[in-house]
Amino acid sequence: MPWEQTFFIIAITHCEGPDHWDRLNAQWDAVATIEAAMPDALAGMGGALWGQHERVMGIIAMVTRHPPPQRGSRSPVHAR
């Protein structure tokens, strides 16, 4: 089911690493495939899937990572 396939995109976009941008960029075809396979009842979800992918890529383009670092965070995850 297409809605289940969205979890594939979510997992890839939330796994950081040196190839994060490249992995996200490589998912455009997968996003299009998922959207094309959506039944009418889920058709409205296609735009949201595209929008989420564009939003995450926009954040990474601005701050080089997603989620953006938290101000004042001492967490090693956010302090990179």
C-alpha cells in the first residue's frame, strides 16, 4: 500500500549521515511512484508527501542537517 511506503521515505529522511543529502535527493522517483499508486481515498496525501520532502531538503540546505540543532543543546546528537 502506498501509505505504508511513505514510512520508507520517512526512515530514509530521518537517518542522518554524510550522505544524507544524496539519499534524500535520490528519493524523488520513489515519492513520485508512491504518489502515482495512491488510491483515490489517499490522493490528497500526495501533495503532503511532496511538501514534506521539499521541506526537509530545504532545512538541510539551510543548516546542513535535519532536524536543525537546538539552541543551547548539549546533546551530542544536536551539537554536531
